[in-house]
Amino acid sequence: MFVPFISEPRLLRRKGGGGGGKSSSGGGKGSSSSSGGQSGKSSAKSSSSSVKSKSRTSTIKTGSSSTKSSTYGRGSSVPAVIPAGQLFAGRIAGGGTRGQIFGTRTYGSGYPGIAGRGTSGRNFPFIFWPLAWPIAVGGGAATAVYLHNHNEYGDPTNSSRPGGEMAIATFLSLSSPPTYFRVLADNATVLSLIEDLSSNCTSLLSTSSPYYSKTSAPYTDTPQPEQVVQYYRASSIALSVDGYSNTATYAADGTPDSPLPETVDLKLLDCLNQTIALAAPLIDGASIRWSAPNLGAVGVVWVLWWIFGFI
């Protein structure tokens, strides 16, 4: 099945940047459907000819508690129902795997087995909360309501979000004209991905540019939803391209995505896309134990739902 931006489905551990797969044409039509759901599945098997990147374990903060996540792991958190008395009670957390990480260009994609845009009321297959676009985006269009879930998940600055408040990293291509790519996620995920993206795609990156991210930066208003070219991990991670404007974002559900600009560096896009899918932190816990609720930001009771026990 087709994986976004490449012509052959694979999810390979790779290093060095470039090559390793053919890029799609600039249009990208068909690689990302506006109707939501997953645009492709991959086996998450590594190639014997590829250089394997080392898996790292990192700490993900969840309010006053913390748990462990790993890069390049399969993702094997056992799904569990959030118990009564907790925020999101009755929803299911966990169960998402590496092979299910790809979404599309539609906010609300990347949820295993679920199609349609928007994230309100949904479960948490990868534990991480979906991105929270500010209420200001969308220009007041009625069709943009699905982007706004701040009443559930808080604003981008909500520090109770697993992994911390939303943050970005910028990656500038060596091509002429240069392409500005941005990765948006919780702060812990962005910091983790900076290391892998900088290593795997180094030959394609303008690392000497002052715009190149050596660390994360707080999310303000860039990127905007219409600039996203790929969502991952139940819409908790987004990859965007400056200068791209997907009219489908603010149009009726099912509207075809706009083509990518012809100047986009497709080699770097492919490398970033594949590396994010491989290296995005996933929870590999064997079980979930529940803790008491905690008062978080924006005056809402935010739940510290999980403290994981690992195999």
C-alpha cells in the first residue's frame, strides 16, 4: 500500500539522508486524502543493507508524573479503558503501533482504523494528545470548527500535555530556492526528533543556516494547519512546508488536497517523512496504572492518566 511521498511502501531504518526511495511528484494527489484516515501502512521492518539507528529511551512528562518512551520501537502499550472519575473516562488509551503511525494531510488522521477529520471525543491510541490548533486559525470559516479542540486538550501552551507544551523545530533544505520544513508536536517529541532528523538527513540540510533548529522553540502561529503536508501518531505530530497552502483544510470534508509547490525539496521531504515515522517516540509499556487527577493549565482538571510498567 502507498506511503506518502514515496512510490514503494517501506519503513526502513535509514541514515545519511537522501536516496533510499523515490519521491512522488509535486502534486501529492492520492498520497494524502482529505477524507482522513491513514494514507498507507508500512511493515516497520529494517533492511539488512540499511544502517540501523540506535533506539533511545526518553522521559515523557505527564503533569507531575513521568513515563518512558522509545524511538524506533514497535509501540506496544496495552490499551486500557480510562476509569470513572478521570477526565476522558470511558475512552481507551494505548494500543497504537509503529506500523500505524502514518496519517494524511488531514487533521484527525493517523488514528488506526478511524477515518474522518477532527479529534474531539476520540481515544488515545498512542497516548499522546492530538495537536491543539489555536482558535484564531481558520479565519472564522465554519468548516474550520473541526480544528479547534482547546476545550478538551487545552491551548498549545498547556504544560499538562504529555511531553509538555507544543513546540516546533525548523529544517532548511540545501536546495535552491530553499524549502523550510517545520515539525510540530509536544516539546519532548520535538527535541527527540531533532536528533534523529539532524543525523539521518544531514546531507540534505542547511545546518549552517541561522534558521536551522538545534533545539525546540515554543509554538506561536507557525505553522498553520493549511501548511501541513503530513500528520503522524494520531495527529499528535505534524510536518509542514512554508509556502504550501492546502485549500482542502478550510473547505468541505472530502475536498482534494492542493498540490505541493514545484520548488519543494522532495528528497528532504522523503527523508524527514520516513525518519519521523521511524523515530517518533512511542510508549512501549506493558500495562497502565492510573493516578489521581491533577489541576493543570487553563483552569481545567487535567488527568495524569498513566504511569507505565515496562516489560
